Amino acid sequence: MRKLTHVYPRAFTIVELLVSVAIVAILAAIVFPVISGMVEQSRVTKDASNLRNIGVASQLFASDNQIYPGNLTIPDDSENASVSGYLITKDNNRLFKQIDPYVEAGGSTEAYKTSVFASPLKSEDDPGYTYPIHYIQNQNTSFLLSSRAVDPANIVFLTINNGNSYQFWWATAGDRIGYPINDDTQTHALMLDGSIRTLTSDEMVEEIIQPEWVQ
């Protein structure tokens, strides 16, 4: 009678195991940066898409009301205000409230956090994260009559909010107050005509407000 014998598989040697681990580590080092870059690019693309949708909504608002949406603080002792015939109340005194009907963002702070008003480029630790809108408006375009904008393609309307305000502005050329980004940082800028550009702060200062683009 033939005696049965068991053949046991050969185990990995230490060298083979180390080689396998090294190969996995090399592959991870190659793949992880690629995935990280894809995720970051997706966030950048989504941010531009948000601004583009806000731009479309703002254009529709301007077409309906002959002024661009804006921000206005109404004093406690007043119920409303009027700008160029547009009635502003405490319920619609912010840009995001005025264009909400066009983007159907939900009408509440919680809903805004997952809407076009929430930038994927901002984290919970960033200034302005708790604001209902993560984008900040060029104050000089707030309630600007659409007929007065001479060159809307070269006027910054909105950009990402890295501060604690709804608006930013310049007192004089080069004197920056409430500015949204650092000097060397490139960020998306929604122009008044609805187009998207990528600008540094030095480039953006040229596109804020100059006498020649308002008539």
C-alpha cells in the first residue's frame, strides 16, 4: 500500500517578504500623490462650478431688477431700505438671500453648507467658514446698476472669503482693506459678466474698481 504524504507549501522567506513590502511601499508612494492630486483638482473644479452657477444667478437677478445683487446692513430702527428702486428688507439684505430663488439653495444656513454657496476649498478651521456663503463680494459692485458697468468682464464680482466679512474693498489703489486672499495666492474670481478667472491679489487689485468702468 502506498503511503500518503502531505506536501506543505513553501513559506515566504524573510527576503521575499521584505521585497514584497518594498514593492507595495513604492506603489503607494506613486499612487497616493496621484489620487491626492485628483481629489484636489476635483475640489478646484467644484469651486469654479459654484462660482459659475452664482454668476448665472446674479446675471438673472440683474436682468430682472436692473441692478446686481449686494449686501446692505439695515439699522435696527429701520424695517427696509430702497436702492435704485429695489426694496431691501432684513430678509433679503444679503447677496445669497437675493439669488437663492435662482439657485434653489434651500434658504437656510444649514442648507447653504451643501449648496453652491459652500466652497470645497474651505475647511472648518478657515476664517469665514461659518458664514452662510464662502464667497466674498467686491463692495463696489454691491447693488451696482447693470447699465453702469462699462466692462463687466474685467470687474471682480466675487472670490473666496478668507476673512470674516461679506464684502471687500479698497480705500485707495494699493491700500487693501478686507482683502480676501494673500498676495501670492492664486484663487478663482467670478467676474461681473459671469466668467471665471484665476488671479493673484496683485492681479485682482487692478480689477476691483477704477473710474473708467463705471459710467
